[in-house]
Amino acid sequence: MKTHLSHQLPWDSLVKNYYRNYSEGLIFPICECKKMHIIKKSDEIKAGNRKYIKEEQICRDPSCKEIGEDVFYKNKNKIKWEMDTIDVEYSYYHKTYRTKMNIAHFVKEHSKAVNNFADDYLNKLKKIRTDKKFKLDAKYNKENIDNYLTQKTKEYNDCGSDSDYEYIYALTSSGDDNDIIFLLNEIDKYKKDNTKGLCLVNVVTEWGTQCFGRYANYIMDSMNRFYLTVNAIIASGNFNNRETWEKTGLRGGICVYGDFHSFVPNWIDEHFYKDKLENFNKDYNNELNINFFDCIKTEKLYDLLKKIFRYNYIWLALYKYADEKKLREYFRSIFLRIVDFGYIDDDFNEKDNVDFELTASSSSFC
Ligand SMILES: [Zn+2]
């Protein structure tokens, strides 16, 4: 099993933050040659007292560039990788300088990747639209569109929800570029006449009951939690470690109950063993002893990770296209529920932003 976009996203920077130290660990600066960089007298004394630190782990070259800090442990067997919930590590209590740097690095690269994909995707669709030979299928015509949207919404979620914009969620997750072109056309209509077409602000500000908060935030949050956690598990080498899965904060995070849903509903059918997942979600005391890992169709997992990432950049592409002033207020929150992905800060600087609010909105999640 490989991580999603392993060549672009520095998953190791995220993974690093979840090693639980059941052994003595010392923090030292690290340099470009990936060794502990011992230049200062105080570090020399600290390292000298520890027999388990070997000379070949140390770089004493003052001209070698320091790139951060890392922890060096006495007994590597006592180090466990445990990712209970993503929030814990991003909360104030756990934000060490090192963690912040690691997260800032991941955030920056992730932000860059989603932005690039969104720009490329938008350009691709714009190009298709300007081709004289291109015409949307008749099902998108005025007289057919209601039927089409009803059908798409039903395919998306046969249980229904309380959202007035279920069709938007259906189209953004359908995988069909024509559905997105249709949405772009609707955004154009709104730009010309704000009594017509699609107003994205209305979609992302729609409130559900207390537990859901804003629907758009809610679904983005839970899917990104899944995306980040699963990728981190894979990157940490614990994919087949059932104990790791047991400890993840994903319990109860994926279900289709209440007035909205925490995941694209038809993706649940396709990518999970729904009966197991339902039992898992109901089994609060873990009496049935179901491991979350057993709820996932692992042969389709990579495909699901791709879909979630795509879902992110499609929404970002729509945001960019709509370019509504008011959207900027919500722009952050929709993507920033777990970590501050810094989507707006194109020049997001790792060093300057270490004091960034990394728990974007834990208070609005219940
Ligand atoms: Zn060095």
C-alpha cells in the first residue's frame, strides 16, 4: 500500500508527530546530512552523557546547514506510532516547536499541491468550454435539468438529507467533468444576475443541526480526517498493524446518519463494507470487537484517497472560479478544519508561520 501523492506530499513530516516516546529521547538540531548537528557546547555535553549516541550519528561541521530538530531515542523498540486523533497533536498542549515546523512543512506542500491541481483542473475545463465544437449534453438543458439533478442526487444518497444543496454535493463528487462545467455555467449566471444561477456562498454557509454545523465544513472535515489519518498510517509503515487502526480517532467518524452525512454516501457503499461499518459505529463499547480496518475495502482504498483529494481541488476550483468576495471569509474554514492548510497564503512561509493557529475550529466540532 502506498501513500497518495507520495512524490509530492511530505507524509513523513506528518507521521513524525505521532511517535509516542516510551523511551528516553533527546532533542538535537539536525543538519542537511540528516545527522544530529553538534556545534554548541551544551549539546556536546548532552550527547556525551549518553552512551547510546554513536559518533557516526553526529555531524560537527559548522558549515553544514541546520534544517530543524529531531528526537533521538535510547531504545527504539519502545517507540510506538500512535495516531489517536489528528486534533490532539495540533492542540496547543502538544505544539512543540518541532511539531509546528513539521506540520507547517506538510501544510505548505499540501496547500501547494491542492492549489496546483485546482488551477490545472480549472484551466482544463475552461479550455473544453471554449472549444466551438463543445456542447453540454441535452440532459443539462433547461427542460431536462431538474430530472437529471433528481437522478444524480438519488444516486448520490438514496437516504436523502436536509441540505437544500444535495445536488451540489452529488455533482462535485460524481467524477464527471461535464457536471462541473454545468456548475461553472451556473456560477456565470449568478455573476450576471444574482437572482439566478449558483451562489456558492449560500452553499457553504448552509447550517445543519448543532452537531453538523455548516454542512460543507462538516463533510470536508471528516473526509480530510480520513484522508490524512489513513495516509499517515500507511506512511508510518503500520498499515497492517491492527493495534494502530484500533487507536485511530476514526471511530464513528464515517456514517450517514442524521440530517447530513460525514462522507460522500455512495463512496461508503463502494469503498466500505457497509454492514460492518454500521455495526462498528453502533458498537460504542467495542463488544463486537470490530476493527475499523475490517470495514475498509482495502483493494479500493487508494482509489478512495484519490477521490477525496480530487473532491478538495474541485471545491477549490469552484471557489476560485466564483471569486466571490464573501467567499473569502468562509474560504479558510471549509478546508481548514483539521490543520490550517493555508490555501490563501500562497507565500506561506514555514518560519514565519510557526505560531499559526493550527487548530482551526475544534470548538465547532462536536
Ligand atoms: Zn551535517
